[in-house]
Amino acid sequence: MAGHGHEAWSSTIGDQMATEHALLAPLSEAEREQLVVLLRKVAPAAESEGSPLMPSVD
């Protein structure tokens, strides 16, 4: 990605990426792997009760 495309991506995703990094930084690699497993179990259950956690990418 170059120039304006990278700027647009960064302005949209950059804040979210920084927030996620700050939340995950204290976790060890093993803890991050455990979190991924747990989130993969929780997300479908939460979505079955309401709207999707992530918007569709069409």
C-alpha cells in the first residue's frame, strides 16, 4: 500500500490497532493464544444472541 492508501488505512485503523496493542501488551504469548481460543468460543455465542460483532465484508 502506498501514499494516500496507507494514509487512509492508518487514519481508519490506526487508533484501533493502538488500542488493541495496549490491551494485549501485558499478556505473554501463551496468554494471547489462550485469549484467541476463548474469543473463538465466545464470539459465535454472542452473535447468535444479537447482531454480528464484526460487520460483513462484502
